[in-house]
Amino acid sequence: MRQLLRMMACAAVLGIAVPAPPVLAAGPTNGSHEPGKGGDKAADQGAEPELTPEQKFQRRFPQPAQVGHLIGLPVLDENDSTIGYVREVVRGTDGKISLIVPYSPWFGWLHTSWHKRPVAVPIEAVALLALQFNAVDMSRDDFDEAPTWTPDQGQPVPREEKTLVALGRR
């Protein structure tokens, strides 16, 4: 199959017309090309229910990491632009772990808290990729709309303590 696709790609580059093989040309078994009708069982059953942040976190293979090693790591958005750097790791009044990231829509790459407001990023919304965090479930708009974090909303987690961090991949 792979060799057939390579031959078709080479023919397309050279401008040679090649008929599609029957396997690739076939549509749904009942001849219908409308979504939700025909051979696609997943479409017939409907979309999967939306997962909670905790369920998404568990699917990212959380691994223990020392809190002191997380401080100072950059947090990147979906375009690999730096949103900010982790300043602190806190445990909220509800017991959930959050990363405190000084945020500014303009100067995220600047490694300082000057003219930035602290934003609490739930640990479930990020994934560790090498020596950086990717904000996988929190967009720049979410950062803009997030409330400013204040110290009365949680207690710092000691640097020696370990917490679970989800792993990311590209």
C-alpha cells in the first residue's frame, strides 16, 4: 500500500494521470456520501462526550516531578510563543495544584514580572514537553480572561514536594 502511494505521488509530481486504486476510490458501502450515513459507525453513534480537564490530564500519562524543577520553566501557547514563566506552584483552597504565571499579552517572552499580572494555570491545563510547558487546554484568550491570582487563593507548595505533571508530545 505504501509503495502504491509513493508511485502515485511521483506520478502526480511528474504530471502523469493515474487512476485511483479501488481501495482508495471506494466510499461508504451503501453508496451514500453524506456524513452520518453509511459505513462510518463512529459518525452514526455521535461524537464522544467532552472530557473533563482531570480526565484529559489522566490521558497524558502524568508523572511525578519535583516542584522546584518546575519553577522558571516557560509556558508556551499553541503557536510556541512564550506566554510567561512559572513563578510559583500553589495548592488552592480546593486542594488542586496550579502554576502561577505572570502574564502580559505583549511581553510574555520577557523573563520578569514587571507590568504583568499573576494568573493561576491549573496543572491539568498544561503538559510538560522537554523543558517547557505547553498550555494545551488554555488558549491566549483564556489567559486574557483569567482572573488575577492573589496569595489568599492558595498556599505555595514546598520546592522539595513532588506533584504529578502530564507529559506532552508533538
